Amino acid sequence: MSYTSSRAGSFQNKWNSILGFFKKDPDRAVYENEYAEDLKRQTRSLQYPGAFLAMFVWLGFAFGTDQKLHPEFPELFYFRIGFSLVGFISLIFLLLDTLFKIPTRRYSLEMAYIYIAYLLLCTSFFTGRIADDPNYVSGLQIALITIVFVPLPKKSYYIFLILSILAFISSVLIYSPNLSTPQASYSMQNLGIAYILTLVFSIILERYRFVSFVGRFKIQESNREISEKMQQIQALKEKQDGDYFLTALLLSPLIKLDNSENSGVKVEFLLDQYKKFSFKEKDYELGGDFLSAYIVKIQDRDYTAFINGDAMGKSIQGAGGALVLGSVFNSIISRTRLSPEIQSKSPERWLKEAFIDLQNVFETFDGFMLISAVLGIVEHSTGAMYYINAEHPWPVLYRDGKAMFLGSESNIRKLGISEMFGSKIQVQTFRMLPGDTIFCGSDGRDDLVLEEDFSGKRVMNEDETIFLASVEESGGELKTIRRSLISRGKLSDDLSILSISYNPSRNPYMEDKKSITEAESAFQKGNTKDAINILEEGLKRSGLVGERYFPQVAKLLSKWYDKISEFKKAAEWAEKSLSWDPSETELLFYSSILWKKAYTQKKDTEYLRSAAELGEKLRVRSPNHLKNLINLSDIYRLLGNSFRAKKLLDEASVLSPDDPKIAELRKRL
């Protein structure tokens, strides 16, 4: 039973396959007009050859062969000559288009109908008249096979074949040629086969033409759609490039490099944005990295304020973040230059408030625009650098041919993260020595593609010390650093590097070592006042004007005045030491203590205010300095600011809940 069913199913499939050959293709209704146009195009290529063939193909028969074989059938001559006339008239018709641009050739399919109708019907009729002649029957067979190769619609083949059969049979019936001979019977069988072959091959070839046309047409349609899409993409790209250009145009003036020829501090930029584009035949680049440096005055001293930022996102998104960053930073610089009140703030306070301004702006984007950045200022005279690192790659110090990271203990998160103030802002400091160079760079310096296989899989660099090696290899030259990085791997992100060099005309830190040695010897012998006199006389000899700084001498004087309970002078010398070397963070605490001691002697509240200012500076640099928080709380208690005093004491309690000094101070409050 199963075998029988299988055979029946197989037979049914074969029968369906045969019927499917004759089934109408649904694409014919869809592409009917287009297919007709394509047939016209094909027949157009046959017009001139067809006209010449029609003119000469039957002339040999008309003027010789027919008269010899069938003198009883003189009408055959006119059939032959008529085909030549059709060819000649067609040629003239075609020349009107070629020579005079009269659009006659567009009627190519109609002209093909005329050729085929005359050839096939005339041949069928006069062959029926002399159907007992096998030679002329073979001529009709040739005519039948010929039409197979002329590109016509499928229905046209059916019509021409039916008309041909009717013309042949009608002629046979009219003229009654002798078809009873074996030769005539043989010829009729061949003619029947010719009709069948013509029908079959015309169907096959026409179907092949149609399928080829549909395939070609669909490809052309697909190509046209692709071309249109490409044009749309190109239009969008041009529009996008216009947006890129506008953004680059807005961003360009914000990337400011402000150097002073007379300053020992020199800043250089290297900016290589990953996104490159062309607009109006000019090349531009766009990305999320940002650099800027301005000279500002803070507390009557010249500083270079700088920023190196890297905005989240690629190309236009990153550039949007860089644009906001540059606009806000430029606004901060402009306000500083115009406001004496802002200029009077300490470098630490100025830097912290500038950072908070940036954070407040980016926080409004709800985390959709984050920026890693190093924001800092460098004092021109001392080379002291104050900076805040918000999750940016660590700055690098290049000194005496060696490169090393700075400030790796920073834990401040990126600008724009709303929870950032859960971690206190910390201003870090560093004193540059003559010849030092500090490099701040985006993570493009580390994101190098070391290897890439044929499938596009990349091996990325994970060693951040590779940048240190490049700095050392380049000798601290900014442009050479880029070449060194590229020699190690391919850049995969925006690259920005800011270099700050400190090269004063002469070293300002030339301590009077002879006076220091003599003074320390006197102090060891218990002669503190003599030691103080030695140092002060040494300072007079060296001169306090010009670019000469003596932080070590000032620190010793502060220490020794403290020993003899002259707290005001001790505090003044401590502050003098800080002005000569602002990076001495711990000295801020000591200076605050000294001013507080001076208050206990003179009861001058200005001393307490000085002590509070120094304590606040230290709090900006080191928010978790326990002793400073306790001392600062006590200072505000003495100033009568109990609210501030309690707030600071609460911060200290978080750091050390069981500290007895905190408990004692809480009782006083």
C-alpha cells in the first residue's frame, strides 16, 4: 500500500511539473509593459539586417530558380519581389530615423510583424500551391524555423503558426497538388514536424527570453534602488558632513592655546581626532577630545589654566560634549578675567569652583554626556601645579629622561555623574622643577590596536605604561610621541595630548646652603636667635627681589620663631615658604596652627581668619585630613560660626568616631 502511494505521488509530481511549464507565469502580468519594451529593444537591433536580407534573399529565386522549376506558376515572381519591396520600404523608413531624427525605429515590433506575416503567410500559400515539390516544402520549413529566433510575444507565435497552417491548407484545397506520391508524403511529414518544432522551440525560447528579461529587470531595479539609496545616503552624508563641519567650526575657536613669551611655562597641544571627513573639498576632523589653555591672574600671580577632556561617544556625540566643555571652560576663564573677586580666591578654591561649575552643567544631561578630564592651573613663577583628575588617564611627569605617573591616587568620577559628590573633590599639587614636562592625554594614547586579523578581530593594548615608554623614547617631544605610539600600534580613538613645560630663564630655587648650614649649627648649640639672625642676614645678602625663592630658609625661620613663641612671625614665615613652594601641602596645616597660636597671644580675629583660610585650602587638597578638620572646627568655634564648626566636626567624626579630641570639642560647642 505504501509503495503504491509513493508511486502515485511521484507520478503526480511529474505531471504537475509538466503542467507547470504551460502555466502562466504571474510575473507576466506584472512586467507586461516592460517586457514589451524589451522586445522592441531586441527587434530594433534586427531592423537593418532584416531589411537588407528581405531585399536580396529571394531575388535569386525570383529571377532564375522559380522560372526553371515552375514555369507554370509565374505569380511566384511577384511573391518574391514583394518581399524585396517590403525590405526596401522598411530601409527607407529606418533611414528617416537615422538621418532626419524622425522616430520611426520605435515601431520595431510592428515592423517585425510585417516581415514575419509576409514571409510566413506568402511562403505557406505558394508552398501549398506546389506542395508536391519537396524543395519548396523545405523552404517553408526554413521560414518556420526562422521565426523562432525573432523576439516576439508568445501569443504572436501562436497566431502566425495558425495563420500559416490555414494559408497552407487553403492553398492545397484550392490548387489540389498531387500529395499521393511517397515523396510528397515524406515532405508533409517533415512539414508537420517543422510546425511542431517551431511551436515547441518558440515557447521554450520565448520563455527563456522572458525569464532572462525578468531576472535582468529585477537586477536593474535592484541596482536602481541601490543607486537611489546610495544617492539618499550621499545626500544624508553631505548633510551629515555639513553638521560635522558646523560643529567643527564651532569647536575650533574654543580650542585655545595661550602662551606668554616671557613665561617659563610653555604649553603645547597635539590633537588627532579619529573622525575624518571632507566638506567642500577640504579635509576636517571631529571628535570628543578637547584641549584648551589660558593665562589668568589669581591673587596677582600669573597662572596658565588648562583642561584636557574626553567626551563620551564618537564623532558628533563626542564633539557635542567637547563643545559644551569648551564653552563652559571659556566662560569660566572670561569671568575670572573680568572679576577681581574671583581673582582674589586661592588657586585651590578657584580650581574647585571651576570644577563644580563644569559638573553642574554636565549633571543636567542625566548621564547621557559624561566627560573624563584633567583640569589644572600652573603658576608661572614657581612651577607649582594644582590639578583635579576626573577619571582621566594619569598625568605623566618627564624628568631627567624618565617618565612616571602622577596622582594615581585620585578617585574622582567623570563629569556628569550625579553621584560624584559622594566622593569629595580633591585638588592635587605638584611642584615642577626646571626642565620638567608634564603630559596630560586622553585614553587614545593607550587604546592602540596591536594586531588585527583578516576577520577584523583586534588585539588591543592593555598596558598603560606603553605611553611612558613612548615619552622616554621621544625625549619628551610632543610630535615624536605620536610617531612612537603609531609605531607600536594603530590608533583606535581620538588622541589628545597636552604638554606643560617649566623652563625658567634661571633656577629660582637657589637656596643659601652656607647660611642654612651655619644656622643649623647655631640652633643645635641652643642659640635659636642666633640661628634666626644668620638666616635673615643671608636673605638680605641674597636679596628678596627677583626670581629667587628660599622655601627651605623660610620653613626653618618659621620653625625657630615657633620655638621662641613668636607665633605671628612664625606664621608669616610659614606663609612665605608656601608662597615660594605652594606644593607643600602639610605646611598649610602647620601655618594654620601657627596663626591660631598667634591669636592666643594677641586675640586678633584676623589671625583666626588667616588660620581658617589656610585650613580650608588644606581641606580642598586633602578632604580627609583628620587633624585639619578638628583644628578648622575649633577655629570656626572661636570665630563664633558654630554651624560651620559642627559640620566640620561631623566630617571628622565619620573618619574617627572615637577620637577624644572630637569629643572634647563637641562639648565646647
